Amino acid sequence: MKYLKSLTIFFFILAPNLFSQEVDEFAFLEDNTSNPTNFENALPHLTPPKTSSEKIKKTSPNKKIFLISNQNSSLSPGDFISIILQKKLIARALVGKTKKQLAGIKIIKIYDPKLWRRLEAKKQVELLKGDDSYYLAQIALSKKNKLKKKKSVSLIKGTEDLFNETVILNEEKEFDDIDKKRKIKSDNFISLHIGRIAGVNTSGNPAEYTQLSAHWTYQLQDNIFIEASYGQNIIRDFPAMGLDTKLSNIVLKAKYAFIAPMNSILFPYVGYQILQASSPGEGVYSTGMTQQDIDAETRLMNSLRKKAFIFGASILKSLVPGWFTRIDVGTDFYSIGFGLEF
């Protein structure tokens, strides 16, 4: 899982280049489909491109990132590959990282959602590096034959309509419906927050302190998220004058996404919070202190430490594509933050 997380960050860095690379795959079809009989006549006589057989080792929960074998070390970071199963093109992917005869890949386009959902650990697949025009032509030809069987007027009037989003295969529509179930399409969210966290003062009375925190949220399944966050602040002159205390806030949460007004997303959550407090001078004798003073310092420090179940809600609102602002209100703390989704 640690390997898959590092791959997620890597693919985010390369994301701006994916679209331009992917579009080039269709050059073959755009040159050959102005006359539909071109690839119809040529396809039966073409030799299927050479593929390599590899095994899936691990998959992310949403099956967008795969860890596969790289037995012959034929895959390198930056390679575009196609995944073949049962002699059918399933998906297009980008190789993000290779290590010890393993390769991490990111799915960037899905052609056959039914077969894609069957991909799992230990499954053997065929991989094709580079040009996959042979299989793209198969898809286009299959599409044309299906339209003929329905005796309907062809919706493909030219190269511009061949991959038009309005011309959707049943399999593509099925995958589109799956995506529509998601309230938010991105899998990963990172954000920085400034907020207020509950504690006590040197008199033992309730007090609040300003704390900075970092949050990472991951979409485990459609609309189900897990989150880990860490916050820290320094409390001056606590538990006594001249002493400082570091307050650390570790929180794990489970969230569910709902559509909210004003184009925002509501995330009710439950979780578990661990508050840790440490001070170099805690319980250390110094000149003029009594045992009561030492015990009082210890009690104050222990009153900051806490382990408890928490609940609350987050509200996320997109600012521009990829960036968002977020407000958290819960029994753990309340905060406002800004972040990035990918």
C-alpha cells in the first residue's frame, strides 16, 4: 500500500502531460476512418502486435493504480502501455515507477469496463507497449458492426464524430454511470489548515489554542473516504512560567460524501483522536519547587493528553479545477484550510 501511495503522488506530477500523449494514439484511426472500408479491409490481414505476459500483483481499491510484474524489465517509467485480456483492449496506462522486476501503472483510459472490473491480483494479462492502433481499429469496427445489426443510421459521419462523447457504446455508458455515482471524482486530497483546538490553561480551566495541521484524504470506494491528519502547536509558559509544551494532534477519520448547496460537498465523519503533550521541564525539580508544584505540573500535562472517539463534518468547495477550500467542525477541533485534489 505504501508503494501505491507513492505512485499516486508521482502520477499527479506527470498529469499535465497525459492528455497530449493520449490523443496521439488515435492518429492511426483518424487517418484511416475517413473511408470506413480502409480498416475493415486491412484489419484481417494485419499481424497482431507482439505483447508480453505479466501478472497483476496488487490493485488500488478503485482499480486505477496497479502493481504488476516486470519480469523482462521491458517497462520503464514514462512508457504508455495497453492492457490486453482475451485478445481485447481493456485499458491504456502509464508506467510511473519500476523497482525489482515490478512496475506501478496508472490507468488513464478504459475501453472495456466489464473486463476492467475483472482485473485483480494474481491475474495474468498481456501488455502492449506503444502503438495500439490494431486494437483501436478492432473497437471501431466492432462499434460499426453493432450499429449495422440494429439497422440504425450510423452516427459516425466523419473523423470528428468517431470518438464524440455523444456516440457511446453500452460498455462506455455503463462505466459513465459508475462515475456518476461518485459525488467527487478525485481520489486524493491534501490540505493545510489553521484551527482552534481545546485544552486547558495553567489554572486548569478550559482554553483554546491555535494549531496548524496537514490532512490527507483518500477515496477508498465510491463516496467513502478515509483521512489521516497531524497538527502541532507550542503552548508558551505551560505548565508553568518559563516552560513550553508541544501539543500534537493525530486524527484518523472515516467520511461519506453528500452533495450540499452552493456546489459544495458535505463529509460527515467519525474517527479517533490522539492528543499528545510533551514538555522538557515536566515534573523536573528546580530551585524553590515543592512536591505540590511538581504534581500540579503533571496534572496539567495529563489534562492535555487525550484519546477519544470523535465526530463532526467537513464542507469542501471547489475554487478552481484542482483547488478547494474546506471547513471542519467537530469534537476534535474546528478549522479552515486550502488544498489540492488529484
